[in-house]
Amino acid sequence: MNTCSSVHRRGLLAALAAALPAPALAQARPPLALSTVGMVGDMVRSIAGGHLRTETLIGEGVDPHLFRPTRSDIARILSADLLFANGHRLEGRMGDVLERARAAGKPVVMVAEALPRERLRAQEDYPDAADPHVWMDPVLWADAAPAVAKALSRALPQHAAAFAEALGAFRARLARLDAYGRQVLGSIPQGQRLLVTAHDAFAYFGLRYGLEVRSIQGLSTESEANLASIEALVRLLVERRVPAVFAETSVPDRAVRALIEGAGARGQRVAMGGNLFSDSMGRPGTYEGTYEGMLDHNMTTIARALGGSAPPRGMNGRLAA
């Protein structure tokens, strides 16, 4: 009798669970917020605290311009409760999947697109989009963060006050980061304030900190580096006696090394100033694997390589030696 009763109760529970609407079942655990890239993921995680599960789709060292989602990636996107992307075509090959998720009723937040277009650089190849590399300017990135807090508050209104408090703390950290950048990058001698990188990801950074920025490739790494652009940059390096150029962790360094070799053939020694984080952050679990650590690394590396003054271990003494 007891066995039959137990079986009956299990059957009733199974039938009841099957009859429950999906949202009621989802309440058993916190919603999942999935971000496309690490910089967006860091912002979402900082504001969400422990009130949501947070994951990032595109990992360390992977170029989001070229990222093509697999079937399992698409399944992760469509199964998430909230989606956060940068937008402005950074995730160009994911656009259709994100639109499918939006059409299915999932909240999809394009963080960089929350900023007024007049504050952003134009993107010549795509008039419908701006330069997507907004995170390179911590002031702009901080101003994009309220869009995340708003979306999280809509999903979990009972935690809106906690999200607002976390947003304030996030913006304060970025203000301190910006002050550090102004200090160390401002120490670069006037004649050496030229930042040469692999692709055009640092324009917002240059505008914020008064650096002239040149790159081998355009806004998207899908554009090819051509011989004429490399030759023009080599001439510039020689004429301006630039001490260093920079590779990027998510872009092959072949073209940057061609610049160094070309300048050397003309009698100008140009050093590899270091690897900068551009479209992805460092390894998860490291300081450089956070947004703050990513920009601290870039600011410190650039300042020191171009003749400025910055502490070897960065703003917080936490950069890898």
C-alpha cells in the first residue's frame, strides 16, 4: 500500500510539474544572463552581483568580429533568460541569432547602442552602425552601464535597489581608472604620442587621452592589411622616430612585425611595445581578465613603452610581472 501510494504521489508531482508554465519552473534558480564578449560580461557581472547567473559566450583571445557561433553556442543563446551584447556590428556574425532571440521574446540589450550616436565615431563601411569599441573609453563605458542596470531591474525588480548601488560602485571604479589613465598617459612626451596598433580599436582611447592613433587594419579585423598601408606606416615610424608599436592579443601580430622589420631596414629601431587587449580581455580568473585589469594593462603598457611614467605593476599593483 505504501509503495502504491508513493508511486501515486510521484505521478501526481510529475503531472503537476508538466502542467506548470515555464516561468514558474524557472523560478527554482536565478535567471541566466548571457553576454557575448568579456567586456560586456564584466559589466553585467559587476552590476548583477549574486542575484543572477552570469556567463560569457566568446572567450579569451577570440576575435568577436570573426566569431561564428556553433550549434551549441546558438543553443546557449536561445536558452538564456537575458542577453547582453555590445552591438554596432561588433558581433556581426551573430546578428541573426540575436534577432531570433529577440523575436522569441527574450530581452536583448545592446550596451554600446544605449549611448547617443553623436557621442560615437562613425563607421564608414556601415552607415547604420558606429565604431563599436566603446569600452576603450572608461567614461563612455560607464555611461553605457545604466542600460544594464535597467534591464536587470526589469527582470528582477525586487533587487532593483541592489542593482542601483552596484551601478554606482561600478561607475566609481571606472572614474578612478580614467584618472589613472590621464595621469600615466599624460606623461608621454609630446613627440612620442603616437599609438600604432594592429587594427582600429583604439580611437576612443586616443580621443580620451590625447594620443594620435594609427592602425594597420580598419575597424573590423575582417579587412585585410595591404602593402600600401604598411609602407605608409613604416614611413611614419621613421619620420616621427616612434619608439614602439603594439600587437593585440586577439589579432595575429604578423603585420605589426612587418612594421618593425620595415622600419629597421630604414635604420629606425622600433620595439614591440607589448600585447594590448583590444576585443577580448585576459584569461578568466586573472586581474587582466577583468575590465579594470584589461585597461590598466593597456594604459600602463602604452605609457611605459612610449616614454611615459607608470608603475610596472599598474594602478593597483596587480598586473602580471
